Amino acid sequence: MKPVYALFDCNNCYVSCERVFQPYLRGIPIVCLSNNDGCIVARSNEAKAMGIKMGEPYFKIAAQCDRLGIAVLSSNYSLYADMSQRVMSVISECAPASEVYSIDEIFALLTGMPGNLGEYCRQVKDKVLQWTGIPVSVGIAGTKTLAKLANRLAKKSARAGGVIDLAGHPEWIDSALKRVEVGDVWGVGRRYAVRLIELGVRTAADLAEKDDKWVRREFGVVLARTAAELRGTVCHDLETQPQPRQSCCCSRSFGDATGNIEHVAEAIREFSQTAAERVRNEGLVAGHIQVFASTNRFRQDVVHGTMSASAPLAPATADGARISKVALALVRGCRTFEKGCEWTKAGVLLTDLCGKGAVKRDLFTVADSRRSDALMSAVDAVNSRFGRHCVGLGLSAPEAGWRMRRERLSPGWTTRWDELPVVR
DNA sequence: TCTGGGGTCCTAGGACCC
DNA sequence: TCTGGGGTCCTAGGACCC
């Protein structure tokens, strides 16, 4: 039986999440910023029409936003994650199998389902809007890559009404491929796009027509799979069971640069506990830790520097106390810190992750004790109820200069009791 | 003055082994 | 004048995704 994939994708995801709880933002241009109020990461259709570009540093267009009356919001990831969960749960109940692909996308497997799948997906889309307030678009096709492409066209087409079904209309595939630039194909990034265009491959249709051996030789096996998927050959199956992650990184840009190693250490102490908490939440432990910091890579007029230090964690652990102790020791033992740099970013990377039950032990190491497990469970319980960093080891002041800027943050409408919307 | 964060996979090259 | 062959493992770097 021919496989059928549907890709559901939230329209302007973060903007739509904000609009659910601030209806006065509907119909006006609005953008959402990345962490530290750095870059534009989401735009409403009105903002797109005004020429606001994705990924643009905010400081460069702040005045323009002001002049054009564009509403600007700091990123509120706890809101977006919560809204995402609601959308995903509605859609996943409408299909026999599904794969959450990102915060705003989910693949649903519709293989063998009876009836008009385009019509069915339109009903699911309406249900998502009614139940969560989030508008979605849908692309349906025989491979994931084609479903992505169909979704892209569904978003742009006024006639499609948010749904394009290439599985039900294989005769549309050729013209669909011709209408999509090669750089907009899922799996073709900026570098590949430049080279492909130099080689005369301009559209998805051009890429699909290329000889498999040629693509493999010039670009490797990954792009060869993408090209095959455009021809209708499934190379990327649905991953219904999320694979256990291999690494966990917590890094942040600082609100204010600092030359003080103790400030960097403070940040890293907190990031290491956040990373440990994420790893614990997934029942994993880490066997290796790396800490790093860097200066502002964009500025020409300052001393540039990077520091990085790493150490094994033996036995592997997710104990925030142990991990933050090692992290601090790594920072303080790092010589490159002595160069008089202004640090603007730091982070912690946990790797060699494995299941908690699979920890290797030897005669000379002691596994995490039951006391450590109990302590971490208590910490997680308190923080889950009262907010992250409510309790922790050596916590820093909320107003510490290294903390990220979030000057236009909306309330935690769905995740914090004290920020619930009030109905009058 | 101000430029995000968090992932994965593939490949090439070096170290090391027999 | 001259330097094997074949394999594995690890790491760094480069590409991609959202």
C-alpha cells in the first residue's frame, strides 16, 4: 500500500500563540524575538508584507518597527511549548501514527485511511483552530519531503484554503515541483542552494530530474535521499518513537557582557543545573561535560576569545550538585580566561548520555546514592510547581547582568497561576 | 549599545591495531 | 634508495533542520 504522509505546520507559530491570549494583536503587524531580544524569529503576515526579514537582528530594525507600528514581543518559550503540546495532542488523536517533528510541525501517517484525505485534513485543521486557537496548514503526499513541499504551497496559495493534497492528485506533482525554488526544498540549505544554482539546478523539479549518482557524487548521500523523496521514493520513514537524545546543551547570550570570571562561573553554574534537569526529565545520565564561553563574534573592535574545557563524569550522572561542581571547577581551572576578554555568551554541553539503568560501574567509583536521587526528585518537584530556579544550588540574583534581556515578555498565560488572564 | 538556542547526521582524516 | 594492507574507532568540521 502506498504510504501517505500529512505535514501539519502551525502558521507563524509564535505570533499565533501570542494572539490567542491578546486578541488585539490580530490583524496588526507583529514579530517575536529570539532569546535576549536578539533576532526576529516569527512574523505575522502583515509584518512579512512590510518586508521584515526572518533572522534579522532586532537592534537594526527597532526604529523601523516603531515607525511602522509593529508590535514586538520577547520570546515566551514556556507559552509556545504549552500551546504546541495542545496542538500536537489534537492532531495525533486524528491519525493512527504521528511524529512530532518540531515545536510547530507534526507528521501524521494517513496510509490506508478511507475517503478524501484532503477533506479529512481540512476538518482536523478546523478542529485545531477551534480547540486551541492556532491556525495550521497541511501538506499531503507520498513522502515527507513532498508533504513539506505541499505544505509550503498550501501556506502561499489563496485558493488552497490551507490544505494541498498531492497524494490524492499525483497529476499536480510536476507543476508543484516547478513552482518551488531549490533552496526552499526541505534538506537543501543555503550552501547547497548556492552550489546547485551554479550547476543549473534551480527548482525542486530540476533536482528531482538529476541522476542519483551525480547528486551522490557532488553532494553526498543526504541530498541524494532528498532528491529521491522528491521523485516519490520514501527515504525518511515516520519516527513514531522519539529517539533518546545524544546530547543536551544549555547556553545563553548575556544581557550585558562581563569581564569578570565569577559572573561567567555563576551563569555556568545555573546552566549546568538546567541541563542536568533536562537530562533527568528524560531518565538519562551524562558521561561527559563541556563548558564554554565566547566573546561577541560580530564585533571587530574588541578582543576576541573562546574558552572551553571538558571532563568525563564517572560514573555517569544527572545529579545537578555533582554536575555543577564539576562545571565550576572547569571554569575556574581554565587559563584562557585570563586574557581580559568581555564575555557575552556561555554554555554547558552534556554528552555520552545513556539510560539511568545502563550506567557502567567499576570497583573504584560510587554510583549516585539514593540520597542524591531523593534530593534531585525534591528539587524537580518544587521547581515544577513554583517555577524553574525556585530552588537550586548557589542561585544567582534574578537581576544579574548576565541574564538575558526579555524586555517585552508576555505573561505565562497557560503555565503560571499568578499570570492567569483575568476576565472582567 | 544592541546579532538565538538546540539538535542531528555524514565525512574525512588521524591514531591505533594486527 | 626506500616505506603493506586492511580494519576500527574517535574527533572535528561542515552541512542540515526547527
